[in-house]
Amino acid sequence: MRLGELAVEVRVVEAGDSPSAFVVLEQVAAEREFPTLMPGDEALVLLTSPPPQYRFSCLSCVEGDEVIGAAWLTWSLAENQHLLVADIAVDAAHRRLGAGSALLDAVRAEGVKGGRSVLLGETFSPYGAEVGPGSAFAAARGFISQYAALHQVLDYPVAGLSEKALEVAPHHRDYTFVTWHGECPAEYVEDFCGMLSLVDEEVPLDELEIEPKRWTPERLRSVEAHRRTQGRFASTTVAVAPGGSLAGYTELTGSPQRSGRLDQRDTLVRPEHRGHRLGLALKITNLQALQARTQAPATIHTWNAEANSPMIAVNNHLGFRPVEHQHVWVNQLAV
């Protein structure tokens, strides 16, 4: 295909050739102040040994022998089998010459071939800045923005946790907190899976329509096993109600390959237990438990719907600062 001054070819990438394609994704991600793309070695594991609920594929856009663009595709094999999630990147020297459009056309073709009816992608812009070129590209090609999130970061180790814990303690005296690093203890598995299944229903998603994940003990153990295969770790804290049931949870994850980064994953408090400042208490307790194990400096990343003001307020109280806007875009595929 000849586009402007470029003669390009879009190819499906074999696992052994993925590093050269993934380099473009890494270079484009590095243009952001706080890039969040997974390392290339983790991507290779996902291509060759994905978890049971997903498969992954990669496309490269090549001019001659040079890879100038790439697309990373995520295919859900459990819920949301109508969706194809795509991350498209073109190196800075070859933008506005049609490479992005060529990749998008190829992604759409892959989605149709794979029986998907909706294409989903995301764009990023610095906090407080106007919408960037990625959003303009998406809008010009028929995508509709359906979800806006705030990306916040916090320096780790976190100072002042003991004082914050004392401040909120009077609000949840009837609850106890349990933390684990690794597998969920057997006595909490069923209840914990119930909370995980609530997340997609309880967390604000604006206009984005997705099927909630349904967690079973088998699925949980499979995810934990795959996390170990990737070398990742997790620190999870749950709040236990007076009757022994789980009232809420929070989770932080990280990996030795990215020692300077931690990810604050979901935090959920069941509706009937809200009003006791459990969300804040869960995050404080989890951070204290992790800091008791390691003081290695890192940056904690978290994302919340911009409409989720209660959780953003919790993050603000802990010292998180906003750095980026994320927008999720959808486009219908002609299957």
C-alpha cells in the first residue's frame, strides 16, 4: 500500500518477531510523562502463554525493512467477546503520512475476521491540557468517546500513613483488616470472588457498555498462577465485617522487571458497608503492609473514572496528584 510518500505493508507479527514491533509501542508510550505500557518481555509472555480468559496478537506497519508502527490487540475469550481492544502507535518521524490509517484498517479487518463487532481504543493527554492528536485521529475516523478517566500518581514509600490511619480509625471500629501477598486464603475465596464480580457493576463507567466479569474460584486461581508465571506480585487487603463476611477490598500489584512502578488496582466497598471510610482505610492498611516488606522507591499509578469523585477524593487525601486524562473510544465494526 502506498500512502503519501510511504510504501507500507501491515503484517501479523509472529511471537519471535514481536520485539521489533513492540519497540515502536514502547517509544510512543515513552512520550508521555508517566508511560504505563508493559515491558516487552511481559508482552512476549502474553503472546506465547496468555491467561485462559484472553489471547493477544500484534500487527506491524513496515516501510521497507523498518517497522514504523504497531498495533497490540487484546481479545477477550470470556466476557465481552464482541470487543476487540487495540493500542495503535506510529513513530514520531512517520506520522501524518497514512501509517496510522493503514494500521487501523488492518485492525478493523482482524476484528471482522475474528467475529468482533466493536473496536475499542484509548487516548491520553496531559492533565489540564486540550485534547491531543490521538483523540483527533479517533474522532476523525468515526470513534465515539464513551469513558473518561483520571490518571493519578503517588510517590512510594508514602509518608504519614500512621497519622491517616488514626484519623479514620473511629469510623470503622467494628471491622478488621486482613492482608495477603500472593494467593487469596482459602477461607475467603468464595466471598472474594463475589466482590470481584461486583466491580464492573459498581464502578462508574460513563457510557461504556461492557459485560461484567464473573469470577469463580477456578478463575481466581488461574489468574494468580499466571501472575506468578509473569513474575508479578500482589498485595491485597480486605475489610472483614463483624459477621465475618468481606465488606471491601483493595489491591496493589508490581513486578521485579518494573521495580520503579506499582499499580493501584481496584478498590471496592460493598454498598451496604459504605459510610465508614473503609475505602481510605483499606488503601492505608494495604500500603502499610507493603511498606513493611519493601521500602524500594517507586511511583504508584491509579486510574478512576472522572465521575468517581468519592474515590478520587480518597486518592487526594493520600497525596495522589493528577497527571493525565484517559479517554476510551469505541467504533462499530461491520461484521
